Amino acid sequence: MHIKTGLVDAHLYCLKKSVVDFLADNKSISSIRGELVPYLVRKQFSKSMNSPKVNDEADQNLKKKDEIQISSRDEVLLQLTRDRSCWNDHRGDMSEAYHGGRLRCYVHIMDEGMCYRVNTLAAYIEANRLAPKLFDEPAVHPSAVISVRCLIGADSIIGASCQISDKTSIKRSTIGASSTVREKVKVTNSIIMHGVTIEEGCNIQGSVICSNAVIGRGADIKYCLVGSAQRIEPEGCCFTTAPCTKYCNIYPPPNQPPSVFQVLSPAQLSECDWT
């Protein structure tokens, strides 16, 4: 037996329809990872699954749904798992493992390739940065209109029908399809989704700009998430996750996760007391 502590749950689960039906019937289960999977694992090793006596209503539901007629394809897969597994839940007889029970839980350990868990804004940006390495397609789509006087890093992606203007710098970023980037814009470590318009002189760093958003002229955006179809006002505005004690209703309190924030006007900006 080998016990490992270096594995990370990718939160990708393949469930048989009977298990999905069981989950739908049991509204009290709120977490697949924390409640459903441990429950199924316990039942997999429980003799009560194969005993005619079932104690609780949940067991009855699971037993009933798990005993749905299994197709010939299911039988082939079950036989394959039995042949490739050396595990047995009992000793002293020649009975098959699990005593014929049909409930199984398996885990796939990824030995090669890339499997990346995206559960934070930074991880999402990093996953998009690594994505080009997995494909042979060109980083810049052939239909994109790119000015010869702009700088695009080798680790950036430019989508279809994009327009990139003069004196623009794009590094370690992804620009979605049909987006427009005007002159003198700097985009670093950011994700720009499709249909976004970025006006002249903007600076975007470590942020995600969702579809069809409009970033006004001269806006400075750092480590933020801008929602779909939102409009950021023109120059003189500051857009950041840093909390302001004066405008606490506009910016989040300390230690709170970033969200879609409003933009301060120049008058408000001059009165800010950043913490």
C-alpha cells in the first residue's frame, strides 16, 4: 500500500446517472468532494450494500438506483477494472472483490501532461499564460490586424479579428476575439475576453476584463476583475483593489476578495485615503 500526500484534487468528477439521481434526491448533500465522494467510498467498502437489509432511507435510495439494469458496455468496463485491480476486500475464499457489489469509486492519477487547478484570479491568469504551450496553433490569429509599431510578447495570445494599434505593449496576456486595443496601451499579465474595447493610453496589469467591456481613455487598472459589458470612465480615474477608508462603499474592506468595482472620479480620487 502506498500513501501519498502530494496529490491535488482537480475537482473533475465522472458520475454514473444513478449517482446523479441519488444526489438530486438528497438535497442535504452540498459538496461533491466533501460529502458525496466520501459517502460513496464508505458504501463501496460496506457489506450492507450487498445485504438484503438496508438501514436508512438514503441507503435504500442509493441501492435502488445503483441496481438499475447494467448495459453490456458497463459489464465490459466492470470486468476490465476487476482484471486490472489486485485489491480484494476479503480473504479465505475465491469470491470476487466487493462480493459482486456494483458501486465503485476510482481515481485517475495524471502522470504526464498539464492539469491546472484554477480557483483564484492569479491562477486563472497563469493558466491562460501556459495554454499556448499546449497547442501548435499560432499565438497571433491570421485574421488579427496588428500594427508593425506595437510590441507583442511571445507568451501572449491574440484572438481572431482583433485590432492592435501603434505603440501598444502586450506581455504575458491573452486578447480575446474581436477586441480592439487603441494606441499607447500597455497590457501585462492580464486576460482580455472577446469584444472588449480598450481606448488610448490605458494601463492594465494583472486583471481580467470580461466580454464586451469598454475601458475609457487613460484608465489605470491593476489587479481587478471588470464585469461583462461594463464601462470604465475616461482618464483621471483610478481602478484598483486597494481599499479606501473614505469611500468604503465603493471599495471593499481589507482582506476581502476583489469583485467588480466602480471607478472614482478625479475629485474623489484626490480625497482618497489609501490604506
